[in-house]
Amino acid sequence: MVSDTVSYTGRIIEVDALSAEAQLVERAQAQDETAFEQIMHLYADRLYNYILRMVGNSADAEDLLQEVFLRAYQGLPSFDGRASLSTWLYRIATNLCIDYQRRRARRVQTVPYLAWEDEDGEVGHWESPDTQTPDPMEAALNRELQQVVEHAIRSLSPKLRTVLLLYDVEDLSYEEIARVLNIPMGTVKSRLNHARGQIQKQVEAYLRGESK
Amino acid sequence: MKCTRYERWLWDELEGRLGTAQAQELRAHLQVCPRCQRQWEAARATHQALRALPRYRAPQQLALQVRARIQETAAPKPEFVWWKRVALAPALGILAAAAWWGWLALNPDSTYSTETATAAHSVENWVEIHEQLEVADWSPTPTPSYFITTGYTQ
């Protein structure tokens, strides 16, 4: 009974959020600048994190994020609401990231994967994922493990990286990712398995003390 | 062969997608298979690390920057004012006339040459007419109309 209530309540919240989003989109389509700014406010952080991990440096990520919202603004009149706003925005972001990677690959043929900024590099504002970690040693180990995982993500091919980031980091569903990338759901699952497998291997090596 | 099946289950278990019976079977296998146990530890650490990756904030000035870019792209191109359009035709006419006069001033013989050419062309026509008249089969008394059209007198 409890689970039914929770599920029922959850669905209401979801429906409310969707209808609120639809209203926001309608207002933005009617040239309401405040509504468009609210959309930016809702999605800026999520898209920024996704783009940052896709391209590997904050300067380009910021430029691409601006471009995403510029294109969204220009494309709003033709947005028909068949896809959700988040799916649509992630699709724009993904296409821009892929274009960016192609351009970059042409310029730098020798770099196997995109460079990442140092820890001291200015990559936005740090938000600790777990502020309640009591043990400094454990926190340091977690931090080190995160670096291993971040490095492993960067070593993935763009196709695998996209799916992994959208599913495991950005929390999109298989269906949403299939719509963002315009690929079958089976392909999404297969790419996700491959991506996870590759990262898991590097983590396993780290846990066995094989990596630096 | 057996391990492959359990490897596939690791992430399902981490995401709570595995049924109770399968979860129990997996746990039993992990207790007797060190290789799968290592993979389980790695998968769990990877899963946790992915979920706990640091989140970054988008730049504070993003809204301002996007608005500036929207205005930049939406700014109308310089308009062609109507009075400029109206003034364009006479201005072009004056320019053309000035150019023609300038050309004439720089080439004073050009007028004479044109007149000479026109005169030469007229003479050629008259010569041709006379030659045709000379070879013509004359009747002893030309018709009055002939006198009128050519002015010929004999």
C-alpha cells in the first residue's frame, strides 16, 4: 500500500512538472524572455556538466552551452513538444559536442582523446558530492577513485561516452537516450554495457594497485 | 560460460533490476568465485563513483551572454531608407551625364569623327545609287517620278 501511494504521488509530481514545463515552453514560444531564462536556469547546470565531460575543457564547454541555448531560442517556434524539453536540449548539446569533436579531431590528429583540465584549472565551481564523509582517508580514496573514473570516461570513444554520461551521470532513461541519439534502445543498452565494461576494467586495475 | 552470465547480472544487481532468486544465485556464486568477486567490487566502485562525480555550476553570466548573442543575431540589418532609394536614380543620371561630358572634354575630336563617319556613309550611299542608275536600262524619256526621287537631270 505504501509503495502504491508513493508511486501514485510520484506520478502526480511528474505530471505536474511536465505540465509546468509545457507552460514554460509555451510562454517562451510567445517571446516571453523571463520564461526562456527560467528554462536556462533549469537546465544550465545539467547541460554544462554533460558538455564539460564531453569536450574536456571549461572554455569550450561554456561556448557550447551558450550555443545550445541560442539554438534552442531560435528553434523554439518549431518545437512541437513531441519530445520532452530535456530530450530536445540534450539532443542539441550532443550534436554540438559531436561537431566540436569532429572539428577538433581534424585539427589535432595525434591526440587519442580530449585533454582535460588540471585539478587547479578553473572548471566552474566545485560542489562536493558528499559533504558528510567523516573519514579524510576515505574521502581521499573516493577522490582518487573519481579521478580514475573521470580518466576512464575520457578514454571512451565519443559514442560510448555519450551514452554512459547520459545514463549514469545525467540520469536519462534508455528511452530518452534513444530519442536524444535517434538510435534503437537495444543499441543504447549495448553501448552502455561496453562503456561500463571499459571503465570497470580500469577501476579493477586501480583497485588491484596496477594503475599509477 | 557460467561466469559470463553472472558478469551480466552485476550491473543489474547494482541497479536493483535483478529478481530475488537471481540475486541470491549471484551472491552464492560470488562467494565461491574470486574472479567474479573482484569484478563485483570493481563494478560497485565504478557505479558509486559515477553516481558521485562532482557537479559543476554553469557560469553565472550565462543568461547575460546568451541574451547578448540572441540580440546580436536578431539585430536587423541596416535598412535601405526610402529617400535614399528615390535619390539614387537622379544621382546616377547626373553621374552618367558628368562622365559623358568629361569624356567629351578629354576627347574633343570625337564629335568630328562621328560626323565625318556619318557623312562618309551618306556619300557611299549616293555613289551606290548613281552606279545603279548608270547600269540601268534607260528609256528615252524618264518618268516624272524618277526626276522627283533622284533629282537626275540629263
